[in-house]
Amino acid sequence: MVRKGFIAQLQMIDVLRKQNQIWLIDSAYAGDSFVTVISCYAPTMINTDTVKETFYEDLNSLCRTVDRKDKLIILGEFNARVGKDLITWPRVLGHHGTEKCNSNGLLLFTLCYLSTS
């Protein structure tokens, strides 16, 4: 959920295409604060593990370039099923997961876990 008026206050600074599946949008917010939006499309389950792992390594590297004091929003289609394992992933999974976690879900959880540490 995005706070009312938040989007209206963004001023786009730059749009960078990192690769076919990852875009980075830098924006200024309320003068001196910055918001980075990453829009991405993860490889589907039919791709090799190498392709999927490379995507998440690139995404993680990009996330680490964002200053910790700035806001980071990641949007996209992750082609992942995250399951309901709140015990293993307490800091990254909410109460609305469905089915069982697949390999793409595990890669997404790992990215989220690394981003919170």
C-alpha cells in the first residue's frame, strides 16, 4: 500500500536499464530524500538454475548500490511461490503465502533476507 500523495511528490531523476529484465528508476522525494524503484521480471521455472541465480545476483548487487538512508521499492513478477513457512523466514514472509515454496521462491527469500541484514 502506498501512502496517498506519495507518488505525486516523486520527481524522476533517471531511468537506467540494467539488463533486459531489470530497470532502475531514481527519484527525488520531498527535496532531500531519495526513492529508488527497481522494476524486474524474474526468469521463469523453465530457465536453468544458472540463469535464475545470475538474475538474483544482479538484482542483489543493484540493491546494495542504494544508500541505506534512501527508500528502496522493488516491484515485479518473480515467478515464485513462497509457501507458508513463517518459522524459517520470519522477517521476510507475511501470513498470506500459499502452497509450497518453489526454487524461485527460495531465491526471492534469500534476496529479501540478504537485504534486511
